[in-house]
Amino acid sequence: MAGIHITDIEAAINHWRAKAPPPDGVSVAPVWRALAETYALMVFHRQSNVDETRLPPAALAAWLDWYATTPDTPCIAICSTSQGDATCKGCGRSFEEVQLWTAMTPVQKRAVWRRITAEGDSWRFTRYAERAMERTA
């Protein structure tokens, strides 16, 4: 089962820090608090993932707001799965992931993004890295 990775929670916190900075430089907005509590519990329990169904509604909504600012697909328009490859040379997704992408949840998509980024061997991250950056900007 896919879960929300702690680095995504941290990215969402930073997103909200930039989006809604505290007026006095000290106070914490409720949306930050929801994410920060989740983050703190993950650190305390030494968890790298949290099940989305266990997130407080405010934290999940804040995470989804951050998620909406990320690129939806790792596709760089060079799909080798259409040529019969089990894994796309362009983006690094499996044939099944490419086919089911539109039906995947945001949490499932982020799990795929984390995997292909960690592997870093698809053309998205090597040969056509500049092209991929242009598409996400």
C-alpha cells in the first residue's frame, strides 16, 4: 500500500510556509499545525510513510493543496512502452503504471514519482533532463 512519504509532508509544510507566512513571524497557522503534528508523530515513531486514511482531514487537505502544485505526470513524451518495453525509457514508469496513471490516486502517483526519482536512470533524469525541467516549469 502506498503511503505519504515524510519528505512530501515536509514539502507541503514548506509550501504552506511560503503560501501563508505568519503575520507576526511566530504564530503557526492551523494548516501548518495539522501538517506539523503529522510530521512530528512520524519522526517520533520513526515512520517514513503515513497512510492517507490516518491523516487528519486538515492535514490531508493541506497536503493535497501542495500536491496540486506538483507536475502530474513524469512523461516527457518519449514513451517506449508503446514500443513493447516493460519499463518506459523516457519516464521510468512500468507499462502498468503508464496505463493506469489517470486512475491512480495522488498518493499512488507520488509513490511512483519517488521510485523513479530515486532510480534516476530514465531519460527524464539523464538524457532529457533539461526537457523535463521545461515541462514542469
